[in-house]
Amino acid sequence: MVTFNDFLIKSKFNMKKAKLYQESYYKIMESGLFDKNYYINAYPHIKKSGMDPLVHYLFYGAREHKRPSPTFNLKRYLREYPEIEKNNLNPLIHYIDNNNTGFTLDKSPFELRREKIIDTNKMFLSNYEFESEPLVSIIILNRNGLEHLQRLFDNFDEKTNYSNYEIIVVDNASSDESVSFLKSLNLPITLIENSENVSFSKGNNDAANIANGDYLLLLNNDIEPTYGWLNEMVGCMLNNENVGSVGAKLIFPYYEDMKNQGKSYCIQHAGVKFREERTPYIYGPYHENMFSTLIFSSDVNHQKEVISNTAACLLVPKDLYFEFGGLDETYFYGYEDIDFALKLYQNNYKSIFNPFALLFHHESATRVEDEDKKNQLNYENIMYFLSKWGDLLFKKLLVDKIEQNHFFTDKKIDISIISKNDEFISNLVKDLNNMDFNVKIIPNLNNFDIGEDCDILISNDKNYDVDKIVSRLNLIKVLISSENDSRYDICLDKCENYSDKLMDIIKEEYL
């Protein structure tokens, strides 16, 4: 809290100046025209100094031509009122004292960027018209998320561009004003009030059991919808065949803090793919095009089939949801949506990413407060997911990389060759490079650290101690030989078109 002594010290004990600056401080505070977060992020040295940002602005910032907010165009104001610099006046106090006459504030550049994203997306909306709108049950989990709920339900009905929906909110023992806020809304809301923080899977399953809709729409409470989102998702579902889920394009909002500011208005979700990670976390899902600023590029601005969508905003036919057992309750806030998507895939249902259903994802809802417990739960989620899907994903990713389909992953296949270079190896390397694979020759027979990225190891030397290899657990080991060797997965002698034959054998083995 700023005291009069602070102003007195900064004024070098000039009582008149200290009083004037204190009055100015409270006048600016009351006006709401000073943006503290903007000021300390725009001028980070101020935060390090520990000084109150507005005090800094009054004593130093105004004189140094620092902007008090992104909407106050200081250069333009000084041009229009040259007496400010001539008489050493504070521009913000001058603006307030002159009753804001003759000067309009700029729109925040961050707000302008947000508006441009929303307006651009409106040009792509299908605005589907339905002979009859199927009932959609929107399921939202909440725990102490009052601020999120206020943002989510702001003009909610208008933004849907769809009239036939119900809302089921599962409140996980909130201690804030979430429940009273929900009860005050003039929306078709059913509230499940839990006495404990149940898992994402259980919360959604409980809500699904009382849902009346033909479709379930799983929605995070930290989502901020834009116009037409629900109309787009339902229309996409009804106008495509054999659809198991429809996902949306999620965008990061504007972040004021410097740590996260770089991802403001970047893509957060445009479909999910997989990559291998360190042992034992072998298969890690990742969001394709994450952090890209090209929100409307041709890469992401078309409907497409994906292996999975995030359940932060996911539309699913209710009958399929129950046919496949809903969300697996073994998971606790992690991997349950990917698990469900793989069940859809395994049963030949499509997951479709619809980029025209655009929403901002503030991605800051509370899940588990205890960091150690969260890490333990995450580990358990990963290991359980691996036990269920590890074999399928190993095969699918391998074949996907060989055939370069870019459906499961965007990674290229990685091949290491243990060999002294000879003509056969040189030709093999050339052929594999022509197939657009990543190829590395390791001439040292004492090198056993193959690395985490290697998919296939090829050796033509039986003296190489393959049992000492340090690599991912699912490395495919190939020996160039006519004789079998139990240490290797494949033994194939030299032949014409060796690379093609080897890839055919691998695909046949793992398809």
C-alpha cells in the first residue's frame, strides 16, 4: 500500500509536491486509465525495482514518455496538446482534468487482434440450417472457477447460433461463488453438486448418465466461445459420415505476463498427433501447429480427419459415448480424451477437426493443487495409457513414418547404420535418403548410444554387441546377413533394392 511518506520521500520532502502527487495518484486510480499489468510488462525494469508502477509513472514514466496503458496514445496526445511538455504537466492528469474533451483513446492493439480473429472467422462460418436441431447436452466440469464461468457464459446463447441445447455443470466442491452464479443464470442449466473433486472422466460420465441430448458436448470451463461455434460443430457432425467426434480450433487468449505473452493469439489445438519420447514415456500426444500465429493458414483452415481431438471442446454422439464405455475412469485429468479417440479409431469412426468452430482456451483451470500428487497422477496416467495402447501406437507410428502419411505423426523415420563404409552401405544410405528418411552412419563398433529418436538400427557386423545398445525400448534391430541371429528382429542378406525389401518386411511384420 502506498503511503504519504512514499510520496514525501520521492518528492525530496517537498510537502506541496508530495500532496499534489498523492492526489494525482488517487485521481488516476479512480479513473481506471492506468493499466498496471501493461505498464510493468512493457517496461520490465520497473517490476524489478519493486516500486509501485503508478508511483513510477507519476515521478518518472510520464517525463520519460512512457505510455500508461495500451489505449492511451501518448505521442498523439502530446502533439495535440503541446502545452503539456511546455509546462511540464502530467499527460494523464491533463486528460482527466480536461474532461477527456477532444481526444479519443485508442483501442488496445491486443483487443484489435482479438476482434480481427473473430471477424475473420465469421467469413468462414457455414451457418448451417437444420430441418430439426438435435438436442445437445453441454457438459462442463467446474472447481472454484467463478471467473472462468463468468467469461464462458457471457452472451453464451447468442454465440452458439444454435437453440436446442441443455447445460449440465458438474461442480467439484467449489468454495467460491461458482454455484450461486450458475443458479442466477437464465439458461437451461442442470447442476450436479459434488462434495469432492471427482476426476474428469467420472464427472463427464456422471453428467452423461442424466443427459437428455442426442449428442454430448464436453466443454472446459476455461473456454471463451466465439460466434457460431456450436452451430459449426453440430453441422459438421451431421454433414459427414461415420463421425465419432468433432473437435474445435482452440486459440490462446492474450496473456499479460511476460512468461506467457509470446503465445498470445497462437493456435493451442488444431488436432492431435504423437511422437516418441524418452523411455518409458514412449508415446506422447502433442497438438499439431501449436503456437503457430498462422491461425487461418491453409494448413489448419479446413476440416480434416485427425487421430484425436482434445476434450476441452468435443462433440460426441451419446450412443457412441456409452457404446465405448464413456471416458475411462482409471485416468485422473489426463489422457482420457486421447484414450477415447483411440477407441473410436479402433472401431472405424472418424474424429474430425473443424477449424471454423473457434474458441479461446484460457487453459488455467484448477485440477489438482498438490504438485507432487499431480506429477504422480500424471505418471500413472501415462503408464496406464501405455499399457493399453503402446503396441497399437508403436505399429501405427512406424508404418505412418515409413509411408509418410502424416496422420499419426509428422516425424520422419530415423535409421542408424553400424558399419564401416563400403559400396553396398553407400548405396543403401543413398536409397534411404532418397526415400526421405533420416539416416546416420555410426562407424565405431564401440558406440552403443543410439539415442531416443532412432527407429531402426542396421548392422552388417556380427561382432557389434547389440545387447549393449542404449535406445528406446521399441528399437527395431536389423542384421545384414543370410544367417539368423536371435539378438536381431530381422536378418536380411544383401540384395537388389535392399531398402525397399526391408521396408516391406517391416510393414508386413507390424501392420
